[in-house]
Amino acid sequence: MQILPAEDTGRRQYYQTLLGLFPVTLRFHLEDRKIPAHFFTEIPGNHPCSLDLKEIKTARHQPQTIAKLFVVALKTDIKHGLLTDVELEHFKVEINKLMDVCGGCERIKNTPIPFTYSVFIKKFIFLYVMIFPIVYSTQLYFLIAPVNMFVLYVLASIEIIAEEIENPFNGDDSDLPTEAMAKNIKVSTEELLLNRKEMAPN
């Protein structure tokens, strides 16, 4: 966004808001939720992005809607002579990268552990726990019961862990820290676009 003049605060605020909202909406989209209302109440009514926020609120696929608003805003800038066609193509490439990230996350979320794999693991655990006492009872004697329970616990835990990591976007402690990642991206875009004058070298 270096092509945006430092004094053009309106356009900088607009693009920063969309960039900051994209990872937030993606996070909630992957959790099958829409972005909470308090994210919008933080934006004043006279903000350059205020009219587009209504469309984002009601959109079924909020990250995709933000990408579309990016393209519409860039085309508007071209009409007003603020961007060139070459610069538009550059931004389109970057927007497509954002949607590639979105699509990749959706594929991870929607790709379950194969049913046959899950069934095979459960059958293996059942057979192993049933055969284990027969094979080792002459060696472990009275310890066979607690040892067998421990083996069952370990193998069953492996199966549960596999199901837990199947979707890393649920917001659980063992999942990806999507909330912290979204906040960091928002802060970075604010530093890049809203504090340009302060960041510029003397």
C-alpha cells in the first residue's frame, strides 16, 4: 500500500479496516460463526467503510465479501485516476492470495479423517486389548489387569487425539491460536497504513 499518499487518510482507513477484518471474519467463518456485532460498533458511523459494513454483516461468506469489496474499491480508484491498471493487477494478485489462504483453511476444516481409517483403528484397539491378557497373563499374573487398562488408555487416547486435531479451527486449547493471529494482523495493518507519517524516515 505504499502507493497510497500519506495524506490520503480516508482511503488508508478504508483499506486498513478491510485488511484488519479479513482475518477476523476468516477465523469466525472457520468456526461456522459470523463476526460478533461488537467488532462493528468499534467503527464510527463516519468511517469510510461504514456503508460496506452492512453488507459484511449479512454476508454468508464474510471473507469472500471483503475480497469483493477490495476489488470494487480498487476499480473505483482506477475510475478516479488514483490507480493504474498495472497497480490494480498487482492488488488482484494479493487479494487472490488471501482467498487462497481462505480456501486452504476451508479444505483443512472440511477434510475429515477417513471413515475406514477410524474404523480400522477402533478394531485394532479392540482386538489388541482382547488378545493382550491372553498372551501376557502367564508373565504378568495379577498385574495383567492394570497393565491391560493402561494399554487401553494409551491406545484410546491416540484415537481421541486424532479426532481432536482433525479440525484445528474450533478455538480449543489444542487448536491453532487464530484469535491471536487475527489480532496481530490487525495491529500490523494499522501500523502500516494508519501510522505511515510517523513511520516514514526523516
